[in-house]
Amino acid sequence: MQPILNVEDVRMLEVSLTNVGVSISELMHRAGSAAANEVLAMGEVEYVTVFCGFGNNGGDGWVAAEELLRKGVHVTVVTPIEASEIKSDLARVVAQSALSVGVDARVAPPRSDVEELLAQSDVVVDCMFGTGFHGSAQAPFDIWIDCINSSGVRVLAVDVPSGLSAQTGHYEGACIVADETVTMLTLKPGLLSDEGRDVCGAIVVAPLAEQTEQLAIEADPVAWRADLGDYQAVIAPPTTAVDKFSRGSVLVVGGSTRFVGAPMMAALAAARAGAGYVTLAVPEPIVPAVQAHMLEIPVVGLPAEQDGCFSTRAADLVVRLAENRTATLVGPGMRVSSGTVAVVSALLNSTTNLVVDADALNCISRLTSGQIDEFPELLRRTSPIVLTPHRAELGRLVGLADTPPDSLTSMLDASRRIVWADGGSELCVLAKGNASACVGVEAAVLPKPGPASLATAGSGDVLGGIMATLMAREQIEGTDLPLLAALACEIHGHAALLATEQYGSRGVMAGDVIEKIGLAVDAIEERSMMMGLEYE
């Protein structure tokens, strides 16, 4: 797995490298060389324009320009000020070095000159702002960014696309849209989520020193980016010695007269993900409608109130059903009422492996008045439990209903409030978003983000079904939960990719994703095993 550090921790990593003998000057020269090598790897490069800023990120650009010139590339640096006026001592020295060997520089050129340079360029290297940037780009950088984005020239961003916050993944105003980002030392959260996913392009990590990986681990990463080979640890070896019981049994609890389809999608997803036996428990009034669509899945009707939701009398019956299953998913389509709160409470007090999704999460919010971290005993149990909130549900759980988490880092912070309050390894928060985070008490794992086609109603129900099946069929330890949750996300995302190939990026519905889950499971498990063997 690849470590991901907050921007503040990256600065401390740089200090740690200097303490083991790798100077800031050496890091700058290695960063510039790494950027130059990535430019050359893009192929067919004769003319390159490097846009530099005032600080050390600009210094990386000057080093890259000098390196490219030495390798026969025609290079022009666009800079807002004369090299002699650069305040950073190190950036000023490397800028003057580049000029001394013949690098061409244009100081604060007018827009027409910038557009002329771009017209003849094969690649643009963006070194205007680094990871410490926040706020919005001001002149002349906003003008340059607009020119670059409008030019159609291939763009390599160094460390982070200028204008993007490397911490939050958001930008205000102008922001470079890169074809590739070569980020130094380690991954940063803003590159992997929200607008960062749109503007970074392919991401390459340049560690710059052999000590970097170990020092990054010691810096206590905010999260870890999972590679496919990492999932081998939570995938059971393939075998033909199975039956429907050894493949795990899943109980799905949900539904109401208002939301009939959600629990059906979750149950079908659980079956497609490989559960040998799936049972669906719904309020009695909707049993006929559900049975008409569930030919392979038994449907159990439980007592309901006049509002079409479970009644409190359903709570004990649900626990009895759950005791005979290896995992239970509760929440899809069940709404929030006194009866559903009772059902969720009963399952929290049971010994079943539990996935809590959708309205079951909102029931917990009601139980705790939106302060779940102040009621750790509610989630403290001996059997594994996974909460699967999207950002709004996560906000409601931790008292942020009006200002829910709006970035990957704020999702991680909110999720950690929950798991650290509990303090046990049996709890994992799978925080869903355009980039999801699977947070346990010891570590947070980031799966590869799924495609935009997952932004459709019912997608979360499908993920809940996949998660329940993985908890039902695998022998899991609490410490494995974040990785297992990340595996569920990978399967979910790959199934959506397969569905996108058939229906297009905007035409995918949750049912289409369900139909591809089996193929996705096989593909992810096969690739994980192959990559795991390569690691060995």
C-alpha cells in the first residue's frame, strides 16, 4: 500500500530527510530531474514551456528546464519576475544556473506572447504553485492557467496542478487541468478526491530518496492507497470444495411501503457477490411486491405499523433471523421510525457480523442526537460492524448535519471521531464519496475510486450488499475490516466500469451494476492474486 500524507506532514517528511543527509537543495534537484524525465517519457518532445512561480515549486521548474536543455530539448521558462528578484535563496540559485547554461526565459510576458509560446510547445510543465498553495490564483497566474487550459497542449503538473489544494482536493478560480501529475515524495489527499480527480490526470509518485518510504511510514500516514495485490490478504484461496452454506449466508433487513426497491437491490447484490444463501426481511405489507421480483431469494415478512415501516415487534424476530446467518445488512429503504430504531438497536446488540447502511445510520443518529462519538458503548461489540455512510449521513452521525464533510480529509476526520471513540478493531467506517475511505482504529485504506456512473440512485444499496457478502464468506479479523471494505469498493467500482462499457457513463442504473458484480469479483480476485505473486 502507498502512504498518503497530509500537506503538513509532507513538510515534516522533508525535515526528516534533511536529518538523514538529504538536503533541500538535493531534493529540489532530484524533483526537477524527475519532472524532466516524465516530460521525456511523454514522447515526441522538441519544445517545452515551463511556467514557474515564486517559490520552491518554481525552483523545481528551473531545474527541470536546465535538465531538458542538456538533453536537447528547446526550453522556455515563463516567470513572473527576474531570476535575481526571486526571494527563495535556493530557487534563485537554480534559476540563475539555468540561465547561465542558455535556458530562455520570458519575464511577465503579455497574453499574446504566452499563447504564441504555447502554440509551438509539445508539452507544458506547470510549476507555478506547490502543495502549500491555498486560496485562488491571482494575476498573472490566472491568465497563464487560462491560456494553458485553452491551448490543448499536453500538461505535466509538478507536485500538484496549480490552483488545486493538495490537502482538500478543491480549487477556487483558475486551476490547471493536467494530463499527468508527478508528485514528490508521497501522495497527498487532495490529489485523489473531488476536483483533484478531474485535474490531476495520471499520478506518478517520485520518492526522491531511498529513505522516503520508511520515513513516510514513520510520519503516521493519514491513509493508505491500496493496490490490487494488497487484497490477497483478505481473499480466500479458490476452491471447488464449497456448498451454499460454506459460501456464507446473508440477511438483508430493510424496506418500507415507500421504498420497496432498495432492499431488493441490496439482496440481489449480495447474491451476485457470491453469498450462498440470501434472505430478505421486509415489512409485511410489501411482501407480495417483493416476492414477485425475488425468485431465488426467500422473503420474510415482519410486523409493520400503519406507516409501512417495521414495528417494534419486529426487533426480536430480526435478531432470531440474524442468529442463523453469517452476516446481516440493515438499512436500505427502511425509513426512520420508532420501529426501525428498535430493529437497529436490537441488531447492534446481537452477535451477527453487521453492515449498517442508509436509514439504519439515520436511526443511529436519532438514537445519539447526532453525537455518535459521545455514545461509544452503542457500537462496542465483539462481532465486526461496518458503517457505510455517504457524506451527508456521516455529517448527521457526528453533529455536522448542516456542514457535512466536503473533502476526503474532512471525511477521514469525521470517521476517526467515530472509530476512535469506540476504540475497538471490530468497527470500520466505510465513508462513501467520489473517493471513499475505509477507516479503522489503526489505519484508513483508500480503494481505487469508482467511475462517475456510480452516481446513481441505489448505488449505495448495491455496495452494502457486496460488503455483507464479503463479511459473510471470509474469515475476518477486526484489523482486516478496512481492507475488506476497500475490496468491496473495488468490486463495486469494477462492476460499474463493466456496466459503463455497455450502457454509457450516464446510462448506468444500479441494476446494471448488480448484473456485473459476479464478473467483477472474478476479475478483481484474479488480478489481486497475480499481483500478490509478483510482490513475492
